[in-house]
Amino acid sequence: QVQMVASGGGLVQAGGSLRLSCEASGLTFDHYQVGWYRQAPGKEREGISCIDWRSGSTYYVDSVKGRFTISRDNAKSTLYLQMSTLKAEDTATYYCALDTGYYHGVCGLLARSYEYWGQGTQVTVSS
């Protein structure tokens, strides 16, 4: 049984940094992609970054490109999201998710393809 446990959220001032972690367990797949999503109050869930676990290929949406970095530690089965130069509009609940599909080494952020989701961790950026 796959479990995803996200952590690392908190309160930070605008311009600051925060690193989110997502520990995965029960992984028995040959390939998968993992992604980070976020949902702000009153807004739809938004995919922001993903990584192909085997190839390491990454993708970012424009709103976080250059400020956020996704990475993974294979040995620890842990996904990270390093967030820098945080803005008030980054305030949201952040979720990690895993998709067991195979996409030829690249990743995407089609939410309905992600089968497993973490519980979310709250990030609040004060301005």
C-alpha cells in the first residue's frame, strides 16, 4: 500500500525560504512520477512541479519557475520541494502525489493521472 506523507510547511515571511518533504512508502513500481500541487483558499488545486523518478526530468509551471526546485532522494524514497523567494500568493496547502504511469522519462501535471496523494502541509507566507 502506497503512502505519501508530506511535511515541512509553516509560516514564513515574504522573500524567505522553506523546504517541503514527502516521504513515500510501499513503492513497488518500476517507474512513476511524483508531483507537487497546491490549493489556496477559494481556489482550485494547482499543479506546480513534477519529476520523473527514474530519469530525474522535471517540470515547473511559470509561477514557480526559478524560485522552486523539485528533487528526490532515491535511497530515502523522499521527494523535496525547495521554495525560495516566497510570495504571499504562494500561501496554500501543498500536496505531494504519485502517478504510476509511464511517460517515456518526462513528467506532467494532469491531476487525474495521480493515484496516490499525501495529506497536505500548510504554507503561509506573510507579507
